[in-house]
Amino acid sequence: MPELIYWSELLHFRIAKFIRLCLDELQVHDPELTNVVDPLCHFILTRAEAIISLVKRKQLWDGDIISRSLSEAVVKMAFICCKDLTERSQRIREYATDMIEIEDLRRSDRCRQILAEADTPKWHNVLDPLLLLSEEETALRKKWTKAARTKLEQKWSYLSMICAIDKEMRGTCETPLGFRALLHSYVIATHFIHADRTSFELLWDRSTRPALVREKLEEAHAARLLSDSLWFAFGAWPVVARVVAIRPDTVEGYKDIEDDLARLSKRFQTVEAEFWATQKSSDTST
């Protein structure tokens, strides 16, 4: 596993340099899209780096939690990068302006509720800067009625975005990411975020496995996290390139990274297969 972590770190560094070149190329073709995609790419790359660091420390469930944030960023970017220019412009506006306005309203409401219960100079110093001005709040409440907020937030929910992406990409080979496949890892991470019963059962199951099986399971878990983080980071570019006049493989370094990632993925699959072999042995012995 240390060797796989080493090669994952090295490949992540190369992917980060490659994505930077891609963003420079995208700036020439679509500056408006670049302004939205650039921070999303930075978020994706830094989350992928964080996952690799957590795997090094064997904090695998924490890696799953970060992986959820990473997958949300990839899904948002793919959702924004639809081929229909009118819809793409609308989604850019919704992401960069409308959703922020809704969050500003929600944050202002939360701050007023806290100040109503804790009306002290300390809290005013902290929360007053987050309160909307009266005129601004009135205008936003008129624009964003409860029904309008609910409709937009539903459109931008994780499942709704995946369904839309799946419909838009159905029958194509434009991206290596299987978006519906993200749902399983997303749900697992959600259990740990909410500290519900399923998360406790997963921890208990892991801790009560036989030592050898547990070791192989943890290695397989680590391999999946490393694989997901690298494919998310690298796969972000084809998602963007498909909507502008750029072929992904025309950017310097694409083919080399794709080939090296494919080879590393085979190593990850071998690690996972070693765990599944322990399960077949258990079935045979019972």
C-alpha cells in the first residue's frame, strides 16, 4: 500500500499541472465558464489531495466523508457544463448568483434568530456583518419566495443533478465518470456525516472481522479511495472539454496521464480482488 500511495501522490501532482493547462486553454474559449470552473477544479484537486493524506494516516472513513464533497463538486461541474448553451448560461447564473442569494437570505435569518436569543455585544460583533440590509433583504424575499427557493434547490440537489447529467450523456462516451455509480459512496459518506446507526454498524463490522480479512478489507477500502480521488480529479477535464471546441487529448500530457492512471487502476483492482478472495475462502470453509 505505501507504494500505491506514493504513485498516487505523484500522479495527483501531474494531474494538477495538467488541469492548470486545461484551464488556461478554456479561458481562451469561454471566459464565463472558466470563472465558474476554475474554483471548482481547485476544490476538486485539494479534496483529492486531502483524501490521499487521510489514506496515508489510515483514516479511511474520514476519506469517505471528504470524497462526498469531492463528488459533489464534480457533479456540480458536470451539471453546469451541459451542451445546450442557453441552459448552460442559466445554470452558471443559478450557481454563481441565485444560489448565493438564497444562502445569503438563509444566513441572515439564522443570525437574526441567534441574536434574538443572545443579544450581547459579543454576538453582535460576530453576526452583524452577516445580516442583510433591510432594503436588500426585502428585494431578495420578493424575488425568492419559498416556492421559488424550493424549486431551485431541488433542481440543484445531488440526485436531481445526477439524473439530469445521466439523461444528457446517455448513449455517449464523452466522460470516463459513471455518475450514477457515485451514489453508493455518497450514501456511505452521508451515514458518517450524520453519525447514524448504519455508520456505527459499519465500524462494528470492520472491527470484528478476522485480522487477515480486516487487513485486506482496509487495503481494498484505501485502494477505492485513491482510485476515486484520482479519477474524479482527472475526469473533471473531459466533462468541461465536451462543451467547448477542445478535444481532451489535445492538451499536453493527457494521454500519458490516462495511460498511467489506467495502469495504476489495475493495481487498485488487484488489491480489491485480494479482499474478495478472502470472502470466497470464508464461503468455502462454511
